[in-house]
Amino acid sequence: MKAYLIDELSAPDLERIRGFLKENTIASSLEQVYWVRIPDDLLTPTQFEHRDCQPHVFAVEVGRTWLKLEFFVRSMKRIRCSCPGYCSASQRNFVINFADGLVKKLGIRT
């Protein structure tokens, strides 16, 4: 899996990250995984056409000392479809900007 990884994070920083994610993302059934919605204007043509598969999201996972943001766009409603796939360039930039914005907003040293 292709992903953006921020590691060597302290326990207090990870707690702030978890708090931010709980307030600003979609919770998953796994405590350490959160979903971030891809804005409609960044969806690929196929993803945009597949209204029944929306929302399209990427996963954020919080580990013991790291934060991982996946470069894979998933459907929240269907597993088997042609619309999930690796990020387009604009979606990848969105994932990276989300991570960088989170780090900056929370004042986390990396």
C-alpha cells in the first residue's frame, strides 16, 4: 500500500492528533483508523459518476509512534466497484496537505 508516513511522534502529540481526528473525520469500526472524505471537486470522473458509492475517502491510521495516511481512495458504501483506486495527483496532494495542515495546526514537531 502506498502511504504518507509521519513517524517518531510523541505520546502527547498522538493524543492531540487522535482528538483532532475524532472531531474532524469519520470514525471507523477500528479505534485507530479514521476516514477523511475526498472533496467532490477532486474525485476522478468515475468516482464522481458513482453517486451510490459516495462518499469516497482515504484512511488515516494512528499507531504507537506514527501516523499513516493511505494514498488509496475507497468507497464508504461498496467494496467491489471500479471507482476505488490509488489517488490521482490532485487527491495525493490533498492527502499530503491534510497531513501537513494537521501537523501545523496542532504544533507538532516532526
